[in-house]
Amino acid sequence: MTFPKGIPVAHATETVSETISLAKLHPEQARQNFHALLLANPNYFGNLSESSFKAVLSIQGDTAFESIGCVGYNPQLEQLRAVINIHQASGYSGGICTSGSEEYVRFYLSYDNGATWQDQGLQSVNVFDVPGPKPLDYAVTLTISPKEEFCFFQNLPMVRAILSWNYPPPAASPSWTPVWGDVVDARIQIEGFELILLGTLLSEAKLKLPDEFLQAVDLSQPIQTAKAKALSPVDLHELYANTNVPQHRYLAPLLSSSAAVPAFAAQANIPQAAPVTKVSAAKPKAIFGGISDIDIAGLVEQWLNTNGNTSFESLDCVGLDTNTSQLVGVIHVKQSSGYSGGPCSAGSKEFVAFWVDWGSGWEYVGTTSVVVHDFTSIPAGGLEYNVFLPVDLLSHAQPCYDGAKTATVRGVLSWNTPPSTTNPYAPVVWGNAKQGLVLVPPGPVIGEGQQVPVLSAVGDIEISKIDASGRITSANAITTGAFFADAPFGGRITLAGAISNPTVGLKYRVMKAPHGSGLFAPVTNEPIGLPLVINDFSGGVWTQSDVTLHADPQGYFTYQSTSVDHFVEGNQLGVWNSTPADTGFAYDLRIDLNVDGNSAHDIHSDVVTVLINNELPTAILSPTFGECGKLSPGDTINGVFTATATDFGGFNFTILPSGPANHVVPSPESGTSTFLGGAIADPGAVNVAFSLNTTGMDVCGYSLTLNVTDRTNVNSGQTNNYNYASVGFCLQAPTDS
């Protein structure tokens, strides 16, 4: 064997590496061999309180490598976000040119002060060994559907975020402790109904319609709630009378707008001041904003002398969500009032202006906001909100072999008045600034102003997690958080990405070809069209709208993500609806950008290959009694079952109705693929024996169902291919002989 020059050759008598003893590993070695140790002993680190395995190395909730900086919620778009701080230069399974490792965050909500928790889902972000200053600030985003109330009810649930390095926190386990990771609780605000069903409205109002009205009215029709109104300065003056909210707080937007125009004095009807005498030293009064008898000089003086006040709110974290290419900020709201009205009003806005230093000075990215309100009372720790803003990362990327590239992010928070767009250090009255360091994802070099299409995700999976054969290596879906390993694609396949340096009117199309053929053709999805969700920032408020694009005769769509104030949710560019006929075949996908009307001159994106599997698993259930067996409680049902798939995922048995079954289950109850942490190899379980001891089950008729899923990523992170088999049986009370 020939060794490269400069690499020493070990003699036969030399020890090349130290023997690993599972009982004597240092924490650093344990982190490097994390999954192998868990395979040998699921409770190796002692984080499983009810495990029968004995702990070897006690590590629980270690935040030396990563921690949660902040958790917040955006009520307008129903999105939870967490900022993750990476503290070390190594320990993340490889540098920027490797697959690195994952930081997982599972979110929970509690509407009863932590007595019970509802699992909201999982998200993750890819991290790497990166030299240089720390921490690096990442972020993850999860869209949820929380329980809504009328706006006049305080809906302030708890949120829990569980961060775990390289091991997904298990579902429905809010008390689970990560090995390396963090657990953070916070309070958030859920926005009131926008639409409510007529029947629900009547029920909540405890109104009962006469029968003839019930027959004449559709109770399922949605009713639009009243539009929230902004309170006038006079309204605010009355609202905050005899409270601790100062005048220069609730009148700050009026002061700011008035001071910005030459006719400032016209805003305040200030009478000529009389000469001060020894008898009267009263300050001149004024009418300002419709409020009479105001000490305008004192008000302006207080306002001018308030600089960066954070007694009402503060920007506590900034970060970058590389999955969505969005800058993120988390805002801590500290008081119960002082935010221009309750939750049924328009409230006020927490503005954040984002700046980025890519290496040559600050560049203004844009301004965003979140709406906040007064509440009768809030928890002692306050409320946590988040803001977001799209950022063009493509134009600032560099290839991984050139090393990791970082950028400094600065967020400037200002309550109810947008911060400066020309000076990142301009003072704010109510608010503060926060800086963080972020990692710019690697990519090809794109010239200044150059417009290039880039595919970032297919089937809700980051393209770096899809191998050359078209299979998902190991990844969580960006939007849904679902986990896939060694998995093909099926059903509805989304394509996400962007065009660098976008301008209005760009045309692009989605192209598909049999793998390796080069025979690309447009994917148009007509006549249904391409449904998209558009985010718009106008008047200081984010709104979402559903639109459907239709391709032109050549298959081109008009590009929608034209600015930080107008972009497509999830950066979606197209959809391909695969069919059963595509099963077993691989296809190449790309995005073409039209530059001059001639398709031959189109600029092509990178090509991503996907393998298709739309085949249902096999589910066969054969009990010894055949169909509809009649048995007595205590009898045992035996039989065999088959649960297979080309890409086997798992099986489980269910018994319905579940109540009378009293938690009795067959043996084996379930099984999982080796690719998903189980012990069953492809193609699955064939003619495996099962038994069901009916002792403990009530007299009743039952169905026994075998559920089988595969590993395929179906409908872009939504589900898997599924099939089932079911038999019925009846447990009858014994009859006297």
C-alpha cells in the first residue's frame, strides 16, 4: 500500500488509536460518539428518568455547546420562533463542507399554566464546526394553529421549547431532558378570532335561536369579526389617566410625527405665555392632539430626554433562520399596559430595523414589526414576541471550500415609531439595539446584480440532504418537522428557492426530465395552477393572502418574491404532482429563469434528482379464527401478519373501540425500520406470528387493525404511504351450560 507524502506510517508494534471504553469516555469523546453510545445504552447519559438501563456518564441539559437564547411568537402569522446560540468552534460533527449535525427544537403549548402540554411540532437547523468569535445565532420557525378566543378574553398560554443536539426530542414528552441542549419556558399572546362560525358565536354568547330560525339559517357560515380600531390621542389620554404610563410614552408617535414637520407649533395650540411674576410661575398650557390643558414644554422635554428606554420592551435576541432565509428578532414585552389599547383595539407596533455587515460596513435590509396590546395583567416574566424579515443570502454566499463566512446582524427596536433607515446607531426613544453573529450558508459566488435561480428545497427537504440517486439521506422537513431517512418522494412535491437580486416581472418555470436524459419539459400543473401564500408588509403590519398563478403557454410563472415586504411563504416556486406511474423512476428537477423571451437563453438552476415511490405498503392480517370470530373474554387470538414495503417504515396494531379494550394490545404491538431507530430491515415483517390475550377486555364487538407505513416523503413532509388490514371479532359473555 502506498501512503501520501507527509503522512507518517505506523509500525506494526505501535498503537494507532486508543482503545475506547464505554465506561471511561470523556464528555468530548462521548459527544463525538453520541449515537453509537445511545445505541449501546439508551440511557448512557442518564437523561431517561424511567429507563431500566443504568447511566454511565451523567450529562443532562448541558448548555456548554448550545443553548436557547429566546423563544417568541408572532400572533399575526401564528409562528413560533426560537433563537439558538452556538458557543463552541467545534463539536458539531464537521466543518462547513460536511453534513455537520442538527439542532432540534420541539415546541409545546400549555393553556393551564403548565399542568398539561400540547405538542406543536419539531424543527431543526443544520450546524457546523466554525472557527472564530462566538456565539453564532441561529433561529428556527414553526407555524402553528393555536386555540383562539374572542379578543376580549386574555389568551396568554405558556410555550416550552426543548433544544436537543443531534437527537430529536421525542413527541408528546414535555418533561423530557436533552443530553446536550436546553429547555426554556415563556409566555406568549394568541390573537383573537378573525373569523368565527355563526353557530359558535351563538353558543359562546349563550343565545338559542327558535327552531324556525335554526331551519332557515346556516350555522356553519363564517362571520368576520369587527376590524380593530386605533385609539386616538384623546382616547389614550383617558385610558392611561391615573396609571403609571407616562404621557411622553403614549403620545410618543404624535410627538415624533409632529416634530418631523415644520408646522410642529400648529399641532399644539399654545397661547402666548404671560410674563412670569412673583405671584404666578405657572407653565404655559396647550391643546395638543385634541387634548386640552397639556404642559407641552414639559412633555417635549421628557420626550427629548428619553433615549433607549427599555422599561416597557426590549429586543433580547437576533438570529438567522437559514431554512427560511429570514432574520429573526425576539422582543420581551414587560408591562401590562402602555401599548395603545387592549387586544380588541389596533394596539401598537414594535418596529425592528435590521442591518447586516457582510464584511464591508452596515447595509440596511429593511424594517418589520409585530402588533402588541395592553392586558389586564400579564405573567411576572412578561410576554415574548418575534419579528422576521427576509434577507438575500444568495448574493453573499461563498463556496464551502473557501471557508465559513459570517456576518454581523444589528436589530434596532423602536416602539410605535419606525427606526432610522439611514443610521444603524440613531437613537430611539422607546427600545434598544441588539447585535449577533450569523453564519451565511455556503453557495456559488453570484456577481453584483446578477440574477440566478437557485433551488433550496424539494419536497420540503433541504437539497443538501438529497443524494445523487434521489433519496433523502437523513433530514427533517423544513415546514412540518417530519423526519425522513433513506427515503424517496411521493405525491405532491413542492420546489422552493429564490432568484438572486430579484426585480419585478421576472419569469421562471419548473422543469422536469427523466434522470440523466436531459429531456427537460415544463411542469405547469394546469388548469389548477400554482397556489401560493403571499406575505405583504404594509402600514407596519404583515398580512397573508392566497393567490393562484397560472403558467403562460411556455410554462412560465411570474416571480413573486420581489422585496423584503412582498414574498412567498416558504419560498415556494412550484409543485409537481407525481403519479403511481412514476414509481420506481428518478427524475431531475430544476428552475429556469427567462432573460430575453428566448427559452434557449434561460439561466438554469442547480439540478436536483428525486426518486419516486407512490406504491402502497402490503398489509395482511390472518388470525386463526378467520373473519368475525366469536370468543369469550380471556381467550387468546393467534395468527400471522405481513407488513412490508419497498421502503419499510413501521407497523402497529390498534383495537377499536379503545375504551372497552382497556389498553389490551397484541404482541408484538409495533415495529420500526432500522433506518428509523428500530430493528426491522427492508422489506419489513413477513408472516410474523402475533397473539392477543383478551383477558381484561370487556364484552363487546371489536376490530383489530394492522397499520403499515413506509418511509416515503409523501406530499412534501406531510405523511407517508400507508395501508392497513382489519378483522372483526366479538367477545361474548360465557353462557351457562
